[in-house]
Amino acid sequence: MTTISSTLATPLAATAGGFSCAACAYRGERPPVVLRASEVMPFEMVECPACRLVQQSPRYTPAELARLYRRGNSVFEEADTHRWARAVQQYVIHLHGLERPGGPRLLEIGCATGHLGALAAARGWRYTGIDVSAEAVSRAAVRFGLDVRAGTLAQHAATLHPYDVIFLCDVVEHVLDPASLIAELRKVLTPGGTVCIDTPNWASRWRRFFGRRWLGLNRYHINLFDAGSLRMLLARQGFSMDRCGSYTHCRYEAWPARPEVRRWLDRLPGFAAWRVGALLDAFTNRRPWALLRRDPPTGPESAQRMVHVLAGQLNARQMAFQSGDSVFVTARRPG
Ligand SMILES: [Zn+2]
């Protein structure tokens, strides 16, 4: 999970010793802990009794959160081919079905180094990206010539035109107040416009199987949604649901590439580890996203070719299951 973006905005008013849900605004006694503090995630997580959002409790203060992001930033560690592969996967899942003539306007919150933006621009979108990392935004502008801005949505909202589509991937799990972020983005969405949100899935079968070793858990992820709590977050702001589904990151769809599986394989003797790894790899290489691992795109042109191939292979049924590592919802602002 790469960048945060969006807002470190006003936190929820904490009720003394109590609990406020970041998705549905439920307030009450602090619910039982569902995830104890660990080295990976040094705070407790509780589950909202009303909408089932799993969230950090007590919350970071805005100052603590800002300090956390000043200390570490993983945005620049990922290989370029992985970024293109991920951009193709995101494009096929979220944006391909929303293409239309006339250059629709797309805003990406959490644009990182601009790979999805470059692909979207090549497919005819009028694109704007926002990211809190000034260095990421600068790279996206220099390399791809994109309209990209450093900061938060709240900082730029006054100078943005209304958008037909707003896309957020790996954002809502990072922010103190996701409900305020949705209210903010609603203001820069055209009536009838679409918002696509993609975030780690608390209902993932990998999370259920590996528990606290699941790769979706880290000290940056303070809200963990499932399909129900994500829908609730949007419904509260008056959005009507279009699509909801789940999938797994193309890189981690290959079981031996998952850190949880790797830990287990590394305990086996050398040859056995290699043999089991090869069998698992062969098993998972039959799925459509495996194309992105076998022959990863290297630029906007090859990424576009992959979009064409993969959009023809995937169908709604393949993304309708609810237990992948990521959950997504597409919703519409009423006209
Ligand atoms: Zn709730």
C-alpha cells in the first residue's frame, strides 16, 4: 500500500472514554477490541457495532499522524513495471467502463507518481491528480506533463472544476475523518458524477486466514472497511450505489509473492520451498491478472494494450466475490 493522499483534516470529536465511528457517526461506549496492538500495528482496533467499520481506538491526533508521515514514506520504493501493472489493473476495474467520448474529467486523489494519470490521459480523459507528497507530484509533472497538485483536496477545492469521475485508491484507510473527505469531494463532483473508492478489505479471506500477519495491516491503516461500511460511508453523504466488488492486487495474486506465504515457505528445506513455491505459482498463474506479472507493461503504450486485452477477459462475476484483499464501491452523486 503506497501513498496517502487527501486530508489530515479535522479528527472526529472524541467522546470522553467513548467511541465515534468514522464511517457512520455512531457514538457510544467503546466496543470490544478486535485487533490487539502489535509491532506492525502499535494500537488497538475496534469494530463499530452499527456499520462494522474496524478503526483505530483511541485515534491518532493530527500532530501524531503528521509526524508518522514525516518519518517514513514508501512511495518511491516500488519498481516502475509494478506501478504500470497496478495502473492497468486499477484502470480496468474502475475506469474502463466509465469511458465516454468528449474527454470526461477525472480527478485522482492520491495520484502518487502519476502512472494511472498518464494511462488515463492516453485514453482521452482530462486528468487532474492530487497528492500530499510534493516529491511524487513533481515527478508526475516532469515525467508525464500531467496537471498534478501537491497538498490536500481541501487546500485545492476552490480552484478545481467539477469532475465527472473522482477516483481514490488506498486513501480512505489513512485519514482521520473519511466522512469529511467524502463531503469535500462531493462538492467537486458534477451532479450525476461518479466516485470510485478502493481500499483494503477487512473481509478478505487472507485477513481471516493469516490474522495479524495479513499484508493489509500496518501503522498507517487506521480505518479498515468492508463492503458494508464502505457503502455506509457513501450513503451518509447521499450517494447512490452503482457497483461493489472485491479483487486482489495483481502482484499479490501470486501466492508465493505474498509476505505471509513467503514466511511459511522460508521455513521449509530449500528444495521443498522451491517446489511448493513453483506449484503455488503455477496454480495462481492461470488467473487473468497473471498477464501483468508475466509480461508487465513498461509505459503508457504497452499499458494501453494491456487494458484492451484484460478488459475483454474480465467479467463482472470475477470481481463480484467479497473476499479479495481490496474492496471497492462505485457510487453516483444524485443529479
Ligand atoms: Zn459505524
